[in-house]
Amino acid sequence: MNIGYARVSTAEQNLTLQTDALSAVGCERIFVETASGVQRDRPELLKALDYMRPGDTLVVWKLDRLARSMRQLIETVELLQSKGIGFRSLTEAIDTTTAGGMLVFHVFAALAQFERAMIRERTRAGLEAARARGRKGGRRPKLSEDKLRMARTLLRDPDIGVAAVANQLGVSPATLYRHLPGGRGAIREGAA
């Protein structure tokens, strides 16, 4: 059985083009969704997946109606395959129920994996080059050494609260505690 899935991002967009195309290829039921493609949990897609049985095929008008990224698309199609469900995209002419369609899909998957590996390599190389030039990665600390000295001085006064000191320095109390483990007690004992 062919089951259709149509999606638009906003209520102002029209689903007619998608639903007409899905009906024309014999979809016996069409699940319609208004949700951003970035959104992972889409109730109508979940209903369609729950409704489908092994041997059924999920049909979409275009790949981007099912997923916004190659990774998301691959994960979704792999989920379908694990349930014995085929996948078909009308615009891109991909049909995982055929040998040719599976080949095309596996090429997509391989390209996505290659792209992730290349990004990882470029990131690693960039970090190593920065370290070689003496740069550290990560964010700059919220509190400079001068501000930390000021915080210690202010916190030695029992009449000044931690929240007031944090506000004075332009940080949250949590940030202050993170930079001064042990808080006021450690400052009085000289540990912080």
C-alpha cells in the first residue's frame, strides 16, 4: 500500500500540489502536516509511521518534505527499512523498493558520511593550526583576573551578598561560584 506524507512549513502555504501528486500515484491515505522541517517530532509523520505495515511504501512529493538534512533523511529511511517499509520520492525519482533506488540512496548516504568526515578533518586541522600559533580553543573566561580579585575582596565583606557581587561584575551568581569554588567560605579561609 502506498501511504502519502505531505508537509508545509506554515499554514499560509498550499498543500494542493503535493496532495494531488500523491493521489495521482495511488496513495490510499495521505497524512498532512504543517510543521517546520527542522522539527524532529512531527505528529502526522509519526502517525503515518505507526499506520504503515511491512511491505507498504511511504511516498513524498520531494525529499525536503520528509527531512531538512541529509543525515535526517538517511536516519528516517533507515528507520523505514528496519520496519520493512519502502520509501519513494516523486520529484527526485527515488524508490527504495527497487535496486536502482536503493543504489541512489546508498550513494546519498555515502556522500553524507564523507561530508561529515571532511568537516571533522577540517575542524581538527584548524584547531591544531591555531594551537601551533599559541591560540587556545573555547570561550574566553567571563571573569578576568582583575575581576576575580575584585570579587574576592567584595566577598570578604559579610554584608555584601553573592548576587550583589555578581551583578556588580556583570555575571550570574553561578558564573561567580564556578570561578570561585567553595564560595565565600573558601575566600575567608584563603583557599580561593
